Amino acid sequence: MTTPPVSQALTEMGIPHHLFRHAQPVRSLAQAAEERGQLPDQIIRSILFRVSAEDFVMVLMAGPQQIDWKTLRRYLREKRLTMASEAEMLRVTGYPRGAVAPFGLPQSLRILADESIFIHDEVSIGSGIRGTTIIMTRTNLQQALGEVEVVQLSRQ
């Protein structure tokens, strides 16, 4: 079986991680968490936003947490932004919806990490291939992200 692109990128960075492959298609956050033996907020969602025609930003958010759009717009100093379409997501990240991650991207991208992703000792994140996830420690995630912008973007 092919090694997922996110796993390849993490391996090249020397970041320990392991793969988890779902036996069947994932239909919900709750199902994914249960099959992985995790809580829903251990799953990190990578959400791509379009700021302008060719300017995108990725927000990393824990499981069921919701992004406070007003806070995000204020932080980015933008009056308007939208979630990227599926076609834009594939073009900008190289990954399909449900498999997006901030690693192994074809181009440099601004990444914002909500504080919620650093609560648990173990987390999972997209692998670049649907149905397969990357599981890693919070410490290894922080190391892989490097000097990422950590902000409070979830609704309180």
C-alpha cells in the first residue's frame, strides 16, 4: 500500500508518527474517533479559507470545535473570507476534503493553530489519503509545525 504524502513529509522531517487505516469509509467525526480509540477533540481538522483570489490560510481546529468567524476575520484583518471550495482545496493542498493536513503541501501556506489542538497528549491529523490518518504526540505535532501562529479561534 502507498505511503501517504503526509507520512512521507513527517518522515523526512524526522517526526515520529504512525498510520491508522479505517476499515470502512468514515462518515462522522464520532465514528473516526471511536475507531481510533480517541476522543473527538483529539482529531485535528485542517480547514482551508480563501482570503482573496489566490491567497489562502489553513486553520487547525480540534474535532467538534467551531471557528469564531468574527475573531478569525479580525485576526487576519480581513472583512471577508470564505471556506475554500473542494476544487480549491485540492489545487492548493494537493489533498481531498477529509484528508487535508499542514504537511507535505505543494506550496507555502500560512497556518493558524487554534489552542484547542494542543490539549491532548495524542492527536490524529489527515494523511493526504481519505480513510487513513496520522497519529502522533502533541510534542511531535508542535515540533513538526514549528513556529506556527497559535491563536484562540474557537467559539467560547
